[in-house]
Amino acid sequence: MGNILTPIAVWFGRQDATRENSHLVVTVDRWLDRVTRGRVPLLRVAGLPTLTLHVPGRRSGAPRSTPLLCASWGNGLVVVGSNWGGQKTPAWVHNLRAAAEGEVEVSVYGARLVVDVRQLTGDERDSAWSAAVRVWPNYEIYARRTSRELPVFHLTPRL
């Protein structure tokens, strides 16, 4: 993990009040991502690896952009549909599952690229989950807060 702010971010992320007010965190993160053109997402300020997921809305088809924590795994990145451990699956997960091939992009440090997406299961999920927990230990707390299995997605650059 990255800098002096990382432990503070991890502590903040495990608080129930943070989950209850997560919309405020997301709003600030989206604003910062937009004004810096993807170069400085909120969690990156805290030394955490992030990306912005770009995927069409499953119903509207309108472009949706969501800043997310990520972890390196295999030949790409993994993201976890945790929703802070809430019972509701995040909307971006539904959009990702509904997206057609070639419709999903990520921005990392301002560079935008098309990615292939796979939801992981079994041993692959376990391995990717371990990589994600090394980056954000709170995923373990979030998994205990909910009865749903937190989905793990592998994003790889499209060749």
C-alpha cells in the first residue's frame, strides 16, 4: 500500500457511517475524477490503486462512469462488487454483466482502453479475492456484512 493516508482510508472505509454515507464519498470521487480527467481519483490520493469503469447502462444505454478500487491479478485488474457490504448489488455490476463485447472501457491514470470482462468463480475467484484483499482489507469486513457473495471481475486489455 501506498502512502501515509492509506491506513486512514482503510480505517475510514470500514466504518458503518461511511457505508451509510457512501453516496457522499462517491460524489466527491466522481467530481475529482472528472475535474482531473481521471488522473487523480480520491482513493489514489490515499495511495490506493483505482480505475474508472466506463460501461453503458443496461436499461438506458447511457454511458456510466464509476471510480473503483482495483488490484492487479493475472494479466489484468480485478474489481469487487462490494457496495460497502450492503445487501444490494451495485448498479455497475448489473451494467457490466449486461454489456456486450467491446463495450466496456477503463481509465487508469487518464489513459482509456477497451477491456474484456470475466466474472470469476471457484479457484480463480479465490486467488483474485486474495489479491483484492491485500489492496483493501475491508473487503473481508464487507463480505461478512452481507449474505450475498461479492462478485469479482477480471478486466483484461482487449487485443
